Amino acid sequence: MKLLILDRDGVINYDSDAYIKNLDEWIPLPGAIEAIARLSQAGWTVAVATNQSGVARGYYDLPMLEAMHARLRELVAEQGGELGLIVNCIHGPAEGCDCRKPKPGMLEQIAAHYGVALKGIWFVGDSSGDLTAAQTVDCQPVLVKTGKGERTLAKGLPAGTLVFDNLAAVADQLLHL
Ligand SMILES: O=P(O)(O)OC[C@@H](O)[C@H]1O[C@@H](OP(=O)(O)O)[C@@H](O)[C@@H](O)[C@@H]1O
Ligand SMILES: [Mg+2]
Ligand SMILES: [Zn+2]
């Protein structure tokens, strides 16, 4: 099975230090929706693992988060693709859950859902927590320079991390374009 796992904020859509709190603030990055659709049409399953502590912090609620994800699915479908499972961690940092990145719980949930092993599966993120989560479960850590990616790059990367300018470039690589 060709499975790709994506972080959301800073990879699929613009991120903000003030969180992405509503549909007006949820704006796809250039080429990101098309990248997901291209991969999907080529037989890839594209899943998402996203920290959404803004729910725990009271910045937005679960229905709003789900509305953003409905919009994401709609946009991918308009490009002829289909988005796979989206897993959210809606907990705050102090709750000690098993799903908040850099813990790998969401990656493990996705693997269990599809009945696949995580070893070597690309996990594409913009933050160090994404890369740590990938490393912990032997996924291939992949950094994009969008979102917080440039800041993450400046801090130094785990050995073996692949770096791309954006999600479109990741798709081009996986599609050998
Ligand atoms: O990149 P993903 O995982 O899809 O989502 C990240 C968001 O949940 C937010 O995560 C927050 O981190 P804290 O949760 O406050 O540590 C901050 O980095 C925000 O800027 C960011 O929008
Ligand atoms: Mg992110
Ligand atoms: Zn959690």
C-alpha cells in the first residue's frame, strides 16, 4: 500500500502562531490541494496527523475543526482526488495524552486503521515534533520549508530527514516527476 502521512498546519495550509481558528483562516498553501489529488489519483493513500491544541485551549471547537477538514476534503475532491483518514490530537500539552506529537500515537492510529507497518512510511511535517514523532516509529521524517519549516531547519534536523520546498515537491518526488 502506498501510504503518505501529512501534518496539516504549515504543510497543507498556512499556519499561524495565533492558531488557525476558523474557516477564513484556513487557507491552503499553493499547490498543496493539487499535490494531494495527484497522489491520490496515482494510487496513494494520503492521511493526516495533526495537533489541534487550540480546541483544548478554547480557541475553536471540534465542530469548527471538522468544518475545516470537510473543506479540505471538498477541495481535494474538486481536483479529482480523495483524502484518507484525518487523526486529530485535540488535547493540551499538559494533559499527557498519547497522541500529541512529538509522541507517535496518531501515526500508530493511522497504521492500525490501514493495517500496515509504519517503517519507512514518509511523514511530512514542518515542526520538529513532527520529525521526532516520525523517528520514534521508524517513519521517514520529511520536512517541508513552508509553515514553520524554515525555523525547524535552522534548529537542526534528525539524521536522515528529507527536505523539500513544499508539499508539491514531495508529490513530484513520489510521482517521479
Ligand atoms: O502542524 P499541526 O500539528 O497540524 O498543527 C499545529 C497547530 O495545532 C498549532 O500548534 C501550536 O503548537 P502547540 O500545540 O501550542 O504546542 C502552534 O505551533 C500553532 O502555531 C499551530 O497553529
Ligand atoms: Mg505543522
Ligand atoms: Zn492527544
